[in-house]
Amino acid sequence: MTALKPLLSTLSVISLMAVLGTLPVTSEAARKKEAAAEPTEPQPDYSKGFRKRAGDVQKDVTEKKWPEVLAGVAELEALPDLTRDDRRVILSWKFQAQQGSGDKEGFNQTLEAFLSEGFATPDQVGPMNQQLAAWYNSKKDMEKTLFHYQAYVEATAEPSASDLITLGRLNLQTGNNAKGVEWLKRAASAAEAAGGVADELIFQLLDRTYVDLGDTDGRLANLEELVKRYPKPEYYSRVMALYAQAVKDDRVTMLNLYRLAMRDVGLATVGEYLGYADNALVLGSPGEAERAMRKGMDAGVVPSVGTNQETLQESKAAVNRDRKDLPKDAQVAAKNPAGEFAVKVALGYYSLGDWEQAVSGVKLGLAKGGVKRMDDANLLLGASLVELGRLEEANAAFDAAAAAASDRYMKGIAGMWKGLVARNQSPAPAQPDSPEPEA
């Protein structure tokens, strides 16, 4: 866990004097004068014994005679019938003296007492709890660290995403996984509500936690959000494994997922490259199979030998056949009253890398009607439009795919495509100005 920053430097004697308010009057004349004045707010209720001894302690506080202050405070604490105002001032003097004399242990114990007795004002509660959380963190007391850090966050009007991440991690460290998930999700929401992007660490922590909880659905939803913001082959691999298990290797779903990952950041394992090629060949997109095999071999992930070479050659041969046959197939599709064949022809053109013809073919098929998999057709349309850089149109196609999806997996793929589009639409972050050279 990120170290919690102690606040000892900010809780100085001067600042404590400022925030703790009125200290006791010591003379009878001053007390009578105070009573005669028109009251503007309730006056402190100090006991007689406290008033009698407090002046000497106040003088030692002013002169920073910390051993004398601590001795005087001990005498005050032994007095009978102390009021709440007595206790408040005693504790304030006590932790001033402990801070001044370098007694960190005593300072934090007194600070905790000051809080627990309800003497802190609303604006003090957050910083004091943050200080105590830092102290207990340094002592490896995670339960008390969590207690005070949560109190700090709850007392802060607008806690930062970083604060919420820390609170989530503290809950995870103390075994409260459900609460950890809750705070981490709030951290992500806070970051993105402020116009930023949720920290990658949030999603990484959630992934491990969902594994521990055995929550496959929660884990998959989190991983989908992760690849939208921080796409990496290893993250796509986790998504693919969960999808393959859930859809029982449904070829249409898996081809769409492989296509997305390849277009985004590439694949990670030999199994993924071979899976992509196999699904593409079976479903009529040999060009995708060829591209997958070539890229895998060029990356040194797929061995360029044996059956892998056979798959590559089979893909190349099928591409050559399609290049020859597709123009005639397109003419047949144009005359066919149903749109299913036009979408199949569009897939052939996508296979060849002819994105314009792919777009035209899918649109023709959708206009005719009778398309069996509207989700698949719209994902193909969106992928083709992405290749052409027509991102707004692509987003609309992905929305249509999500609306037509019969399960959450094709809907999830549409959402991840939209994440890719969003990243490509975002302006590049501004570069910091170069520092001026020193004279």
C-alpha cells in the first residue's frame, strides 16, 4: 500500500492554538468583565479547580516549557469533576507539549483521545484522522489504519480518486473484499467524473479481488472496462479465456473478439493466433487467417513450420480464390432479395482488406433485411469503418450491434470496440513546456 503521509508538520503548535479556540481566563476580574459583556456565543464552562491551576500551565505553554507543561497537565488530569471544556483544553495542551518534545507515541495517543471524546471541530476531523491513519500504518496496525483512514475519507467533502484507491486497498488488506471492491469502483467513478481516466491500478486490483471472490461475471465486466482504457495483449488474453469458456468457443463470437484484439494491440499467445486463423478460415474470411498467421510468425510467437505453414498456404489459396470470385458473388448478392448473402460477400471483401466494399456490402444486406446475425453484421460494418477512419459512423454501427446482441458477450465486444474508438478520438495529451535554461 502507498505510504500514508503523516501530518505532524501541518499540525503545528500555532495551528493547534488557532483551531482549538478559547483557552481559560485566569483572573476573577477578567471573569466578571466577561460576564458583564453582552454575550455573543456560549462561554466555556471551566471548573473552579481547573481555573485555579490553568494560568500557570498556560504560561508554560506560551514559553514552550514542555516538561513543565506535561507535569502541569498531569496535575490537571487528576482533578475531580473536570468539565468537558476542561478536558478539551487539557488535551490540547498535552499534545502541544508532546509534539514539542518529540513524543510521537504520546502525541498520537492524545490526538486519538481528543477525537474520540468529540472535541474536534468538523474541519479538524479529516486531517486528524488522516494523521492517525498514517501513524498506525507506520506501526503496521492495519485495522486501526483502516478505521482512521475511512473516517478521514468520510469527513472529506470531495475525496480524491487516490484517497479512494487507498481506502479500497486497506479494505482488501484487512480481508474485507466486498468493501474493497466498493471503494475501488467509487475511485474509478470519481476519476472519470472529474474528466480523467480511472487509474489502471484500480482495474488490476479489482481483477485479483474478483478472482479471490470467485466472481467470474464481475471479473469479466471489469476486464472489459480495463481493455477499453488500457489495452494490452495480456488483458485481452484474460477476456478471451473467459469468453471461450462462457460461449463454448462459439466461432462467431470468438472471431469478432480475435478481430478486435488484433486490430487494437495484437495477440499474446500462439494459441490465440491459431484460434483466430482457424475461426476465420471456417467462417469464410481467409484473409484474416493469413494476416494472423503472418503476424504471429513475424513476431516470433507462431513457429513457421509444419502445420502452421500448411494453414498459411491454405489461407493464401483461399484468398486468391475469393479475389477471383467475389465480383461475381457481389452481382448475385445485389439481385438476391435477402440480405444474408450480401453480408457474406462483405465479409469476403473485409478478408481482402477492401474496406469500402465491405461497408457497401453490409449496408446492402441490412437494407434488404433477412440478415441472420444483426449483431455480427453490425460489428463487421463497424470494424470496416474503423479501418477507413470513419469513427462516428463506426460508433453508430457498434451501438446497433449492442442493441441487436442476443447475449452479453457480443454486446461486450461492441463496447470494447467503442473503447478503441474513444481512444482514437481523444486528443493527444498536451506536452509540458520545456524548462527555460538557467542564466
